[in-house]
Amino acid sequence: MTESPESAPSGRSRVRRKADRGRYDWAALCEVLDAGLICHVGLVLEAGPVVIPMAYGRVDRRIYLHGASGNATLRGLFSGAEACVTVTVVDGLVLSRSAFNHSVNYRSAVLFGRAEAVQDEAEKRAALTAIVEHMVPGRSADTRPPSPEELRTTLVVGFSLAEGSAKVRSGGPLEEAADLGLDHWAGQVPLQLVAGEPIPDRRDDAPPPVPDYLSQWAENRSRPSR
Amino acid sequence: MTESPESAPSGRSRVRRKADRGRYDWAALCEVLDAGLICHVGLVLEAGPVVIPMAYGRVDRRIYLHGASGNATLRGLFSGAEACVTVTVVDGLVLSRSAFNHSVNYRSAVLFGRAEAVQDEAEKRAALTAIVEHMVPGRSADTRPPSPEELRTTLVVGFSLAEGSAKVRSGGPLEEAADLGLDHWAGQVPLQLVAGEPIPDRRDDAPPPVPDYLSQWAENRSRPSR
């Protein structure tokens, strides 16, 4: 990855299709990583490629994944397998007059590299904090921190953002000139992952009020953009 | 894949972690496939594993992916590479009193197999129709169908659902008994991909009214569940 939005670092991460949609700079990647909620991790296990959804967190130019020590995907990453981590945010549907030009508005970040096992306890704690903070900023200070036993049974891997690309599709439909006169409705439908009302744990007879950081987070996700 | 929700067909698709969350039957997979909007396709290209977001459609027990003939992922699939197609629907965040027990409510389908190139023109048309219908049911009849040239330059691959598993996490937080007395807020926050108002193509001076199938679709996606 480079600071330049123009040059791809290698053939693997170069966006080939719709190359005008591709960016390789750090800021573009972070925007997508911070907007996404989960990632899809791909690696090759004995039987072939697998793609698994996982939570993640970011600290600087490193993203962290975690899981129980029995998790096969995590174990594969832990042992240094080549991997790809993809984060996709769906922003809307694009309906054109032709079936052919239908599309999806989205932002994606595709990262390549080898994950590194995080063994250092301080980094492990920081990574787990980052994963909780990625879900809801402000949350980690309002929880019981991991016990030594919980830390021990959790695998954490770090993924340095050495190589990757961001891709963004936005705006209305492409159309062939000859299709513009057709009377099919055309345009876009915005989509956003929206939060409902927080539901307190039913075991709480007198649940504490919804904390500010959480109602703020839900409020920010309470309506589709535009 | 079997009709039984209990038995996994092979080691690869067996859900190992939280095995009580895994199901292998056809109905469970289709529920997730029909609820999802995009999939993440993993395969191994020359440089290593890649995971790419793609639109998809389903016809019976076969899912279809499409792309331009220059698309490297599609070409890999077209040539019969082993692949994994994963669809994930995020349903909410799960906040526990302990950082350790935070989780995400989700439904995922993870499918393994080799994609087959679709060469037959009728099947190709049916596949492209299915992909448009997967976006918005009813839409395909309200578009200009693909021209012979558009068909020719579009690669379509079919993916038979021979092996896969669905995994669902729902409900409130797990807690250690000792944590139940802590006064951190705990519970879940529902999340749903919600549609905003359809925005007509700005090139349309007098856009046709939003068609019923589209306003119905947007209405069904206009508020978070619960």
C-alpha cells in the first residue's frame, strides 16, 4: 500500500475491473474499514478456500481478528497462512432501464497478507478493546475487562495493512444512450444498516438506562442516508 | 448437503465452533441466501486467496454469479476453481457485561464447490433474470432484457449447493453467572439493512412513478425488525 491513490503496489491488489473505482491509499482503506461492521476472511484450509464472517477492530495500520482457540479459521491465520480480509459496505441498489446495467452501490476494502499471532498480553488486550470499540465506540470502558483465563483461551491475530485496495461505486445508473427513452423507472435506492431500539437483557429486573454512547451510536444509525 | 439438519456431509462444512448454531439442511441455507443481498466469493488465484463481494441469484438449488468477461474472479470460477461462497446477514449487536461475551447476531450460509461455466443461452438468461430478481422481486419484467452482445460479454457461473452449512446466532448476551450483578448495560441492538426513498435518475425530466414492486420492496425494508 502506498500513500498515493493512483499506484497499486502489485498485480494482486490492482483493481482491474472498473479501474476508475479503485484506490490504494491508506485513507481510502480506513474509511471503509471504519464504516464496516464485520469482515469476510478468506484463507485456504486443507479442503480448499473458506470465507468466514468475523468481527474486527483496527489500531492504526493493523486490523485484529479474534476467536476461540478451537476456531479452525483463526488457527489457520495463527499459523501464518496467506489470507484475504474483505470489508464491504452496501450503500444502495442501482436500477437501470436495462437489466444489464443494474448495479449495487458499495464501498469495499480488500486486504492481502499473512496474519501474525498476537502473543504479547498488552497487545492482545489492546486488540480486544479495539474489537469492542469497533462495534460501539465507548463500550469497552463500560464492561468487565477480560480475565487472564479469558485472554488465554482467545486467539488474536493481527493483520498488517501491507497491501490492499478500496473500491467505491456510487451514484445513479449507467445507461446506453438508446435506453434513455424507455419508460422503465430508473434510479437508485439507498440502503443502510440501521439500528433499532436497544433491548435490555431480560435477566435485568431493573436494567440501567441505555448509556449515552450507545443511544448516540443507535441514533447515528437510525435512518438511511439521503 | 442433506435434508437432515443434524448431519454434516463432510468435515469441511461441519460447523465446529458453537456447533449448536450449525444447520446443514437445504431450507436453512435458502432462508439465508434469500435474506442476503450480496455474497463474498473466495477462491485461490495465483497470488493467494481473494475474497470479492458479488451480487447473486438463486434458482432452485443453484446460485448464479455474473460479471464482465475481464473479471479475474469470474474467470477463475469459470475455469472450475474450488470456491467458497458466503452470505452473511447481520441482525444485531450483542452487548454483554463482560468484554469477552460481546457478540454479533447474524445468519450466514457458507457453500463449497466448483462453479460451472454457464454456456447455454437460455440458462444464462434465466440466471441473469434471477440475479435482478434477487435484488428486487418483480424488477426483471420492468427492464430491457439483455441484448445478444450484452449476453456474450457477460460471464455467468452456476454454483450447485452440494455442500454447505448455515449458522445462526440470535438472542441476548451470554453472561458468566458472576457478571450478572454488574451494573453495565447489557442486551442487544437490532440491525437491519433498511431502504431509503427511491431516487429517480436525474436524467429523467418526468420520471415515471415508483413502481409498486419497488415501493413494496422498500417498504418491507423500511424499519429495523422488533
